[in-house]
Amino acid sequence: MKIGIFTALFGDKSLTETLDIVQSEGIEAVEFGCGAYPGSAHIDAQKLLESKEARDKLMHEVGKRGLQISAISCHGNPIHPVKAIAKAHHDAFVNSVNLAAALGVQCVNGFSGCPGDGPNAVNPNWVTCAWPDEYRDILKWQWESVVIPYWKEQNAFLKKNDVKFCIEMHPGFICYSNDTLLKLRKAAGDQIGANFDPSHLWWQGIDPIAAVRELGEEGALFHVHAKDTRIDPYNSARNGNLDTKSYADILHRSWVFRSVGYGHGIEWWKDFCSNLRMVGYDYVLSIEHEDGLMSPMEGLRKALNVLKQAVIAESAGEMFWAKD
């Protein structure tokens, strides 16, 4: 297992500056944004797709620092009810898949997206309850008319390019939990799996270790993010965890994203890494910084301090003390 970083936190820096920082901090992999919500601060997909020389130069800059590209990320909503938004995010997805294939990168990370409540909608509609009954009607329409047809087609595109699409289960989108992700995978195809980010699960009441074990056993665990969440015991006890306050209103929110170790201690992260190993995951834990209390560099270094103790980097070898 290796420690990586989603380079979006260095959006104000050049590619060279970013790679130099990553190398100096002892990080082993990078995940680049390639359009939609994360933007594309460090790579130009169109230029890279048009020029092998540009691709070779990028891989040289990454490789000479002892790094690898763990994923290309295009988190967006390609099934947005506003066609212009859907097209822009779909194009980012297509570019990301084509670029990943050209670079020999196995993972493209993103969201499942969320449609509206019908063909004339102007905003996405994330259904979270089964009553009144029209909510279930909306959900049925979304899955049958939009979600499954779109992702079936994209699964074929992914398979053709030998690339996996790693869905980050995120509230607000159609896939936000194991059952919704596995429902889509079963309906659309096995090029679709998870970019597992525990931070989005805690406040939903999901145990990330239980979730990651199921996805691992299903063969649907493709990539992992390292980001923490802290649930505020006072605000949560009063208001529950369905919280629409600004992420900047940290004092009054029921939960906030934190750097690794500031929502759950090192013992949790050691257990998480051990469970990843148990289900056969031996790829990258990519740090994502979204901590409103820490600067990017401090948040990164705090996360690294925890992960360097928690990640299991070497093969266990033979079990010399007992027969397997």
C-alpha cells in the first residue's frame, strides 16, 4: 500500500511546484483533477490527448521523482438535468478515461451524478426517504430512465479503454452507500466500483470498515481516499447529522471534514488499513485535504504523520509461526 495525494489542494501552484512538494514530503503517488468540480490545475487533458510528447514529458516529471499517478479525477454530474452542465461533465469524464488509457493509469475517480425529478427538471433531486409515495416514483424514474442507461453505455466505453470508474459514494448523488453503488454496478457493469472515501460515510451512520469489507469481497474496491470526519457531539445531539449549514460554520455544524486523525484516532486508521489488506487492497491511500481548521500544508503533514504509522507497506511473507 502506498500513500498518495489528490493534488487539488495545490491548485494555486504549478505542476512542477506541486510535484516537488509531494516528493519532499515522502508521498508516493499523485491523483490529478481533470475537469468538472475539481478543475484541472495541473494537467491539460486536451493538450495531453493530442500530443504523445506532452504525455511523455508528464510521465517523466512524475517518474523522475519516484512517483506514480494513482488516478485521474473528474468528480461531476454527467446526468445533471441541465444539459449544458451534463455535457460539460460528461466531456470531462470522456477526456479523463481517454487520458487514463493513454497514460496507462487504471483508475478514473468521480461521482455517479444525480438527475432531476423528471424530464423537465432544472435541478438535481436527491431522494432520501420513501414517503410520501411520489419520492419512490421519482427514484424509479431516475434509475430506469437516466442512471442505468447512461452508466451502461459508459461501462462499455470504460471496458474498451481498460479503465475502471471509481465512484466516490457521496450524499447528493445517486450512489451514496454500498447498496446504491452495488445496485449500479450490477445493472451497468463491473468496470464500475468504488473510490472509497470514509469521510462521507460516518455522518450517514455507516461504519466505513463494514462498508469497505463488503466492497472488497464484491471485487468493487478500486481506489481509496484518506479523509476524516468529526461529528460534533453537542450539535449532532440537538440537530442530527442532516446539516445544510455552510462548511465554514464549523462551530455550529453537526459534522465537518477533518484531516486524517482529527476525527478518528490512529487506532481507527490502523484498523482501517489492516482491513484493506485483509480484503486484498494493495494500492494507494490518496490524501484529500478539506479541513477548514488547517492550512493545506499543516493538514497534509498531520495526515501523513498518522498514515505513515497506519499503512502496511510491505508484503507479510510466509506465516512462519503457524501453518496456513
